[in-house]
Amino acid sequence: MKTRSVERQEKPYRPLNEVTRSQKEFECHDVDGTIVGFCFPDFTQGLNVPGYHLHFLSKDRKAGGHILDCIMTRGTLFLDHTSNFHMELPKRKEFLDADLAKDTRDAVDEAETCRSRRAL
């Protein structure tokens, strides 16, 4: 299992693409754990990153993070097809005053591909 994780963030929160530049990557072998994730369709761009998003947590809770790569030798799969989506937004002043109209696609793409670029 190969995962990544960013450092815990404190206010003022830095942009995701900036935080992922210093993310840590982890590898563990022969480990039991749970994979949890979801898949957002392309039309949800802006609400989330379209595609699969998977996280891992080891059974002993000592390893985990956003999955970059994995090889499973055995497991049990549970799928839940959800046809509705409910979002609750914060009512705090920081959120209500935030500029959410700006296009963040380039920053999200950079954050999602940060690992690939570092490997070059």
C-alpha cells in the first residue's frame, strides 16, 4: 500500500496545491486494513475532484492516507450506489465571506499531480 498525507493545517490555511508540495509518502507491506472511498462524476467538478478518491487505514491504525497505489491479495468489497447528494455548508463568517467564485481547477490539478511531478 502506498499512501500520502499532508501535515496538519492551522489557520490561516494554505491552499491545497501549496500544502501538497511538502506531503509525505508512505509504503507498507503485508498489512490488513480498510479502504474507504467514493467516486464523483465529471459534472461535479468544482464541488470535488471527479473520479475515484480512496483512503486507507491500517487495522492497527498506525498507517494510512490517500491511496496512491496498492496491490490487494484478498479482501471483501462492499459497494453503495448513492443517487443523491446532500451538502451542509458552514455558517461561520470566514466561510460566508470567502471568495468561492474563483476558478481553482489549476490548483486542484497541481495538488493531484504533485507526487507525479516530484518523481520526475
